[in-house]
Amino acid sequence: MNTYLALLRGINVSGKKIIKMEALRTLFEAAGFTDVKTYIQSGNVIFKAKSSSKQEVASQIEKMILAEYGFDVTVFVLDSQQVEKAIDNMPYTDGREPEGQGSKKLYVTFLSEIPTAENIEKLMQAPIGDDLISLYEDVLYFKLESKASESKLSNNLIENKLKVKATTRNWNVTLKLLDLLRVNS
């Protein structure tokens, strides 16, 4: 069995695409996934699957959610090595220290593929103020100058400029997800 992390993009945000985590766990178990655990309400699921194809597993989950809830959700399926690599390449920290209470200025955005150089340039030219962005392969990192609610850097902007699908987690959540992946391996 392979241990994976599913990141569901855009659920339980602003009262849209609501999925209760208990129901999501049940849905995963009914599909044959085991050791299913969720973390907070933003669509983070750690589970085991027989398939070694992350793409097949993501597609299966997307179809399950569409059948059960009637809406499309982009699903990213990652293994612990991918999450570990994303954490290790964060340019705005020294090591794996969590941010202080209430800070939440560091973010990790997982992309569906490596964007083209032309589209990366479009994002780099976007009017994002003093926020810092850095890209490493298919992971975008950012450090916000102030609150996320005040930043122009959003998943929609990222997807629009890079022409790829994206889902973002704050630094502390990303660290916690790696811990949960390790525990469940």
C-alpha cells in the first residue's frame, strides 16, 4: 500500500463547495482507501491506496467527489517525498521551523505542472506589491508582506498567470501534513 496526501483545491471556501471532513473520510473508505485521516477543513486527506499511480488516484477522487457532491474539484495527490522536497526548497526559512503564532505569511503552492518560462514571467510581472514569490519546478513559494486577505496574490491570480492548476497551504499546515504522512507510512 502507498501512503498519499490528497489536497483538494477550493473546498469549504467562502461557503462554497462544502464538504464535511467526516463525510469525505467515509467517501474515501467506501472507495477502498484505508487509514483515511483528514486535517482541518480545507481538504487535506492522508490515506493509503493500492495504486502506485498518483494521477490515477487523483482522477478517481475527482470522479468520486463529482458523483457524490455534483461539483468539480481539482485534486493533487502527493507522496511524502514530494512534500518533503517542497519543504526543503522553501527559500524564505532556515529549516523546518513553524511560523510564530498568528504570523502566517509563508505559503506553499502546489502546481499541476511546471509552468512555461513565458507564463512564469507573466506572474513575476503581476502587481503583487511587496510580496515575495519564488518558483522551484512545480512548487511556488510566497512570503506575504501583510495579511493574506490584503494580498493580491491569490490562487486565481496564480492560475491565471501560470496557466496551471494550483492549491495553496500555509507553511505550518504544510509542515503538519508532512508529519501526518510520516506517521501513516
